[in-house]
Amino acid sequence: MKTQHEIIQQGYDALINSLGVVDTIRFIRYFSPGKGDYTQERHQWLDEKTLANVLLEMNELPEDDTNQYDEIIE
């Protein structure tokens, strides 16, 4: 069984071999962990909503969003 470090190293190696160093860095930067406390921030907007309101908003969303993953990594 591989250690976590070995898996991470193997993943980096696969990215570098596939994308090259520069594009690997661009890819990793795209998935940065961000800042702030998501749990605390979520309560600021979620505590004001009822389950009925959340379901209503979900039903108002377009059904097929096939372009959600088509953005360009810059």
C-alpha cells in the first residue's frame, strides 16, 4: 500500500508528464483552497432560508448546464 506522500508525488509526476511544468502549476493554482471559513459564511446566508425557499430556488435553475465545466483555466 502506498503512503499518502507517494500518491501525491505520483500525481504530480503524472501531471507534469502530461501537461508540463508550467501548465501543471496553472492547473494546481486553479484548485486553490481559498480563504475564509466556509461553515461560518454559509450560516450568514443559509440561516435566513427555509427549506421551501431552497427547493424553490433549485427548481428555478436551468435543468441542463452542460457548459459548467467548459471554462478556460488561466
